[in-house]
Amino acid sequence: MGWLIDPKERSVFVMGIDRTFQIIDEPKTVLPVPEFAKEIQLTVERIFSWINKS
């Protein structure tokens, strides 16, 4: 599983463990995480709020 974060497009490209791909750009969407991290609930909006603070 991996994420590629595109700050210019404000989207997250997600590669799943099953080798599927998706682009997530809806701010309230919770990003998928591996099973061991299922308690983590990160949204696209939260990721970009951290990026914008730096």
C-alpha cells in the first residue's frame, strides 16, 4: 500500500495492497490504510491542512 500526495491537485493517488489504484480528491474522504493501522482515520482535508501549515 502506498500514497502519492499531489499538493498542486490536492489529491492522493492510492495504490492498494491488491495493486489497485485510485485517485482521491474529495476533502472528507477517509484514506485507506493497511489493516495494522485501521485505527487511523486520515482524510484528504487533514493531509492538506498539515501540508499548508509548513
